[in-house]
Amino acid sequence: MSDEALLFANNLSYKLPIPSSVTVDRVLKRQYFQNTTYSQNQTAVCTFNTGVDFVDCKNSALVIKVKVNQGPGAGLFYASFGTGSGLNMLKNMRIYHRTGVCYSNVQRINLWSKIQQRYAESSNWFDTVGKIMGYGQTATAISNVLPGDSDTLTVVIPLDKLHPFFDPSGGVFLPAVMASGLRVELDLADIAEALVVDPTTAENPSSYQIDQIYFETMNVTLADSTQASLNTIASKVALEYVYRDLFTSQNTAPSLTNAVNIDINKAVSYADQVFAGIQDTASLNDITTDSFDLDYRPANWWFQLGSNYYPSSVKVDDDRIAYKNALLAFDKLKHTDKESQVGLSDFNVTDGIYAVSLERDTALALSQTPINSSRSLRFEVAFDTPPVDAITTTVFLSYLTSARATLTSARIDI
């Protein structure tokens, strides 16, 4: 070992390191939507105006200022997001390249986000970042009952929590050739789905509106030489941006249904994870009920992929086994340092899902499982006790997607 290496190994190296940053500037900028105000059930549209800057998605956010409108008369109410967050208001989401190529089109992303974050994030995250998103708010988070109460609440949603498109593999920046002119469309949910009110208050609120909405993007300006180098790559072979996309399958069944079978009709090269949540259909239209409460309904269930059965060749028939498989799907058993907000009691009452991981090795990249016409994916569940009310079952499949962007065009490979 050389003297220099020996000194370095013993933390006795006193040389000034060579600067390695290629960033000239990094600043927050606002990307405004087409309108400043929106009402429930409308579509909010934003086109990014980032120019030649790259976007640091992990330090960017969506800011929404929501106002709950009073009903006729006194209109007194207590309202909150229940077990969810400000993402409750965002029912569907679409992302387009400036040429019209669709990067993602996701239904029920509010339900997916609630499940994903509850299992993936720790208690500390919910007490910090989760708070500004609207998680863990009291039932009086939005209220007009007492003096000093506010019928308006501002929620801040980190961009990488809004959609996995903004949380790419390797944590790379969103390149300028994709960010410039990027179009984001958000379908707003009805108030009965988005909010929960205290049924003892005088009157339910009639609607909500968004008084202010914008993206706050962390724009990164690169050195001219670096920008020129990346533009050369983009013009010759394209920049490859890998992210997870989502596919949603939904089924509504009447009361006293014994079993539900859902085909997930999507062909992908790298299927990452699949899980299902079951809601009371009536709760989606009842503002006094939290539609994002997911009771685990005891059942025998599995996912069939071709001739394989997941999580095993024997159907899951116990809530503790189901809970273990949910933790396994989010890689919480192997990485015990990564906490989950969901305990066993939460699993049975508010966060019950039917989940499996389709990765063949969580330690290796690109080890996900392919799905095609000869290896179709199917969810089968037979209830121990048929539900007394109509139910809506939603299955979310996440899979790897590669976006190849040039200076003038984009292509999607799944």
C-alpha cells in the first residue's frame, strides 16, 4: 500500500478534493396551472415551463390550497382527510410529453398513494413530511365551528410521492428534454370521496374548491459543457429514464358476494408488485364515512400468473399470514431497519390489502417478472363470510417503464 493510500485509510489525508459538481445554479420555481381555481370533479392541467433546466423531483412539490364550502343555513362542519392525505383529492392522473406521448395514465391514484405510503414510510416520516401532506390531521383539520377555525388548508405533496414517474430508478434528475413542456392532468375527486366529516356537526359541507395550486420545482441549471454533452447523447441515442408505472383494474360486486375474480389485462416486461384493496362501495359516496378505510376481509386468496401461484401454491387463509405477505411485498422483512406505519391491528381495520411481490430477487436490478398473453395475471379471493354490502375491489399493478427521450421526441417501452 502506498503512503498516500495508507494516510487516506487512516483519515490523515489533508488534500483539498477536486470539485466534482457540474451544477451552476439550483433554485425553486413555480409551474402554474392553466387556472388558479378549480372545483371538485374538474380536471386541473399544468404545463411545465422549465426551459433547459433539469428538475430535482425529490426536492420539488405540488402545493394545493383547498377551501371547503358551507352548505345552506349555518353550514357548520368538522372535516379532515381521514386515514388519507391531500392526495385524496387527486383521483386520476395523466402525464404527457410535449409531443403528446403518454408517460402514464393512472386511475384511483389516491387509493394507491395511501396504501403505498402507509406501508413504505416510517412513523417519523408521517410526523414530518406526512403532516404537511395532510396525514394524521385531527377530525377538525378543516372547520368553521369555533372562532379561529379555518375552512381552508394548504397541503404540500412532495413530487416523488405524487406519482412514481417522479421517483425514477437511480434518483436521477428529470432531464430537460422531458421536463420542458411536460403536461400533467389531475382529475379531482368528489367531496364525498376526498373528505370525511364529523356526522354530529350541524350540516355536511356541500363541496370543496382549490383556491391555489402550483408545482414548486427545484430547477437545476448545468454547466454549458455538461448540457452540451447530454444534448449530444440525447440527439444520437436518446436519454433513458426508468421509472415505475401503474395499471389499475377495478371490480364492483353486489352484497353477499362469495368470491371475486379479477383479470389484470396488462402485458409488461418487468412486473414489480401487485396488491388489491377492498372498499365498501357506499363509502365512496358517503362523506361521513372514510372511503380509504380498508378492512381486511378474511378470505382464501392468491394471485395466479400463468402456471405459478403467488405468494405460494396454497391460498392465504389467515390474517397474520396476509399481513406478513404485505410486509414481504414492501420488502420490510429483509430490511428490518425500514419501518412500516402499518401494524397488525391497523392491517385488520384500516390498511388491509392482498399483496405480493413479483420480484425474483430484491437484491438485483431488473429481476421483475414478465406478464404477457400466455402468462396472464389474475386475482382470486373467496370470502370466509360474504360481505353484507356491495364492495369495490381495486387491484394495482406496478411495473418498470423505460422512457427514451431525444431533443424532439419520446418513446415508451414497457
